[in-house]
Amino acid sequence: MSVTEYNAMIGVYLEHAEKSNDLDYALGHIEKAFELLKSMRDRGFLIEERVYGPILGYLIDMDMVDEFQSFKDVIREASPGSVERLGYYEMLLWIQLGDGEKIEELCDTIDGDNRESLSILQENYLLALCKKDQTYHLERLLGIVDITNVQSSDLWTNIFEYLGRFSLDSVAGKFLWELRESDEGVTNVSELISIYSTCTPNPTVEDTILKFNKMHEELDVMPSSTSYEKLVKYSCDSNEVVTALEIVEKMGEAGLIISADILHSLLHAIDEVLEFDLVRRIHSIMCTKSVKPNTENFRSIIRLCTRIKDFEGAYNMLGNLKNFNLEPNSSMFNCILAGYFREKNVCRALMVVKQMKEAGVKPDSITFGYLINNCNREDAITKYYDEMKQAGVQATKRIYMSLIDAYAASGKFEKAKQVLVDPDVPAINQNELKSVLISALASRGKWADALHIYEEMRKAECHVDPKSIISLIEYSDSNGELSTLVQLADDLQDDTSWIDGFFRMILFAVRNRKSRNIVDLLKQNKIRLLKKDLPVETHFDEVFWAIAETEPTKVQLGMDLLRFMKDELGFVPSRKCLDFLLHACVNAKDLEHGLLVWKEYQSAALPCNVLSFLRMYQVLLAAGDSEGAKALVSKIPKDDKDVQHIIEESQSAFSQAPNKKKPKKKTIVSSRKQKNAGLCTSLDR
């Protein structure tokens, strides 16, 4: 057995132990890993930290002291050079066990005779103490250690991260001054300042930058590119992208190197916060002489330009490549190609392929995937697939997915199915491709065929992509059975997919007059609905919107759902929920429930805004209560012309010829007056 095989097997045994809740089972696999380590020792193989580190970490977490000592002895014998590093794990063990005496014993060894060895050991002890925030012991050790003699950059980082977490300004300042005066340490001072300032707990980005600048001024040190890079990443991680851009622009003005990593942080953050317009500011940064981008930076910039439909900017980036001795590649052109296809501009997309070839860049499988996926004729699909094979481009999973989607989009459903029986399709991709086929068929009216494929996969216990199951629910035939969709939703295992599929099933029931059992289904899944971090309330808003828009409007269903949300789930209804429910009352001309919904705004501590007043006004008009409508409209501010227009349109839409009142209706009018009086009173409040 080779070293690689030993390492792989040890990793497998550790993974089995970590996943098991059975202690005896876990110990059995740990023993197997131990036997393999002994075998490696006996055969003279070195045992690297990437192999023994995770095992020792597991033993520490499980408080397995005897097993830890046995493993440590074997590792030390096999790899004598690991003795000092093993001290790090031993310190972690005693910290985990809370054994202060053992921790002190290890710290006391700093006064040993072999200073070189102890110096390395000391660094590992300090590292463990910093990792675990052992304030009591660190106070003594940091007083003993000469910070200028620390050799490990990892330890320096961890010391200043620890000092930052506890806002130990005086200790940090002392160490930084010592390093400032040291010939060897001065180059690290700026970077350590950035580490310290970005680890201070609960500051704003603005406060962090102020601290960063202040410490540099006090120490008379110029910020380095590396320290700015950390500050940029910190700002981006805090979603303060504009601030990060300002820092980078300042770096450019100062002539500091703007690395590819800095650009990556910026571009990734712009993508995350969906502020794609900010990519325009990257254009000016790219004109700075000190910028050092790579091809991936250019690809990201080009992609972001296409997201804001700035194709001219995307092409300008391609032209700028030569200024940095970089060459265009297929991924850059593919971004522009995808952008034009998103805009349904097929002519420009095909022009990109031509320009790609003129630039000497060969189309790849992604290029052909886009071309095939955006075909709506069988002959065009065949043309690009044949062209791909002639170019020597290997068909990938993405290509087969594109073929399935393209054939389905062109109405060639049998051709889409035949892709799966292509002998060149790897068996390992079959389940994933079948999932794509299910979605393609379901979304294009072939729901029964899609369901048949799914049921076959389910019987064979094959994995089906949750998105495909959700597609079956979303595109279900309006005449289909709700019980089928209930089963599909139940088949979704992970909570994120389940909540999506479950509420799509609820929406189907509302829109297709199959809502009789909705509340019962919600009650059956109450425990799952109460799980943390699930956007349940947002999904309920969609359901109320569907109730408001579906004819005939089932206001009672909305009221039942509202009661379930409040009583069973403990939710406070959102403004959207109540707005949609009030809108449903307008459509149903249901004054009784409209007044109940109006009270819910107060119960939920939601102040009624102009839109709420207008909706309630429409409820009163639709229900024929002109007296109540007149009283309410007097409370609505009419400074806004749009509000005036809505009032006029509402009066026109809901005006009715007066009906002759029968004597028996007097009690109803009387009760209505009482309700309106209460409504006006609530408005006055």
C-alpha cells in the first residue's frame, strides 16, 4: 500500500467515526486508523499533519485522552520533526478538558535548556492558547515572549487577532512599537495593524478604518498593499462595497499595487450585493498603472458589464487585455455570448462566435452549450452539435443537458428522451440528465411523461434533483389530483427544497379550486413549518396574493389561514399578508371580513398607511356601504394626485344604483352603522 492509499483509508475511517452516533462503532474505526498509522511507522513512512491533524482534532473533541497519547506516540516515532507541532495539539487537549494544571505544566517548559526547540514549542503553545482565547495563561506568556523573536507568521496573525477580539489596545500598541523599532519586524507592522483593527468586536466599517488610519499615524508607518488588501476584504465581507472601492481608488492614487486578489474581493462583493452598476468604477481602477489583474478578473468584469447591458464596456475590457500582456480566452467571450442570449439578441450572439474565431480563440463546450440551448429548430441543433464534434470538442454533461432542453423547446420530445440512450453518455450522469428531462417535459406541457419518468426513478431509488420535483409541482395539470402533489412535496428531503415545493403545492390548490384540505395539510406539517431559518412567512404572503387574485375569491380560506398563522405558528401577520387579504375582500365585496382584517392591522401593530385606507375604502364601496365609505374617505389625505385619482376611479368602478330597502333589512343597516362607528373611532385613534 502506498502513502497516498494509507492517507485515503485513514480519511475514510475518520469520516465514518465522525458521522456515527454509536461510540463503539466510532472507536472501532479509530482503532483501524491507528493500525494503519502504526503500519506507516513500521514501513518508515512519514506521517504528515494533514493526515494526523484531523484525527487528533477528533480525539480532542471526544475527550479521548488515552487514545490521544497513543496516537501522539506513534506519530512522534514516525515523524520526529513533528514533536514541536504535536505540542500544539496537546495544549488544545488540556484546554478542551479544562485541566489548568496540565496547561501550566506545558507553559512552564518554556524555561527548558534547549532554547531552539523550546522556541518552536513555545510558538505552538501560544498558537493554541490564542486559538482558544485563553486570556489567563496568555497574559503570562505574552509577558515572557520577546515578540521580535517570533518566527511564525501564523502565530503573529493569531496573536493580533486575539488582541483585537479583546480590544487589548495597550498590549497591541506595545508589541507594535517593539516591532517598529526592530529591523526584522518593521515590514510586518502595517499588516498586523490591519489584522488587529479588523478583529475588534462589533465595530462599524467606518470605525475600523478610523482605527486603521490612527494606528498607522501613531506608529509613523505607511499602509502596505497587503494591509489595504485585508481592509478591502473586510469591507467587502461587511457588504460595504462602495467603501471598499474608495479604499482601492486611494491605493491607486498612492501608487500601491492593486493585486488580483483585491480585484477578486471587489468583483465578488459587487456580485453578492447585486449592485452591478458599481462595475463602472472598476473601469477607472483598471486604468491605474499599479493594478495587476489576471484573466479571471477580466472575465468577472466582462460578465458584470453584460449584467447591466453594457456590452460596449465588455468589449473595451477585451481590448484592455493587451495592456497587461494577457490574452482573451473562451470564458470571456462566453460571458458576452450569454449576455446577448439573455437579451434574446441572437444576431449579436452569433457575431460574438465569429469574433471569437477571428481572435484565435476556439469555442469550447460551454460555447456550444449556449448555442445549442438557444436553438428552437431541430436542424440548428444538429448543425451546432456536428460542428462541435468536428472541432474536436468533447461532449460534456452540460452539452447533453443543452440538447435535452433544446429538443424539448423545439417540440421534439422523443428526441429529448433519446439523448439519454446515447451510448456516449456516461452512466454516472444518467440520473442528473433524467432530472433535466423531467423539468424540460413538465415545463412544456408533457407533465404526464415527466411524472412517469420520475416515478420510475423513485421506484429504482435513484436520486432526483429537487428542482425537478418542484417543476412537477409548479407545472402540474390543473385537472390533476392534489394528492399527487402532496406526495411530491413529501419526497423533498432538505428543508429549503421542501418549503418551496410545499407552498407551490398550496398555491396550486388555491388557484385550481382544490383548497378544501389546505389548512389540514398545514396542520400536518406544523413542526416542519416551525423550523428556524425557513422563509415561511414570505411564502404565506404569496398564498394570500393568490387568494386575492383567484376568482371566485375565497375570503374565508384567507381568514382560516390567518388564524392558523397566528394561533398555531405564533406568527404576526405581515403588512403584505393583510393588504392582500383586504384586496380579496374588495373582490368578494365582503364587508364583514374586511372589518375583521382592518382590526388585524391594529393587533399586529401595523399603522394603516394611505394604501390600507384606500383598500378599506374600496371594501366599503364594493359592499354598497356608501355611508361608511363617505366617513372613511374624509380621513384620507388627498394632497397626492394619484390618491385623488384612485378615489375617483373607485367611486366610478363600485357605484351602484340605490336599491329599495326592505323593512327586514333595517337591522342589518343598524348593525352596519355600529360597525362603521367603530371603524371611524379606530381611524381617529
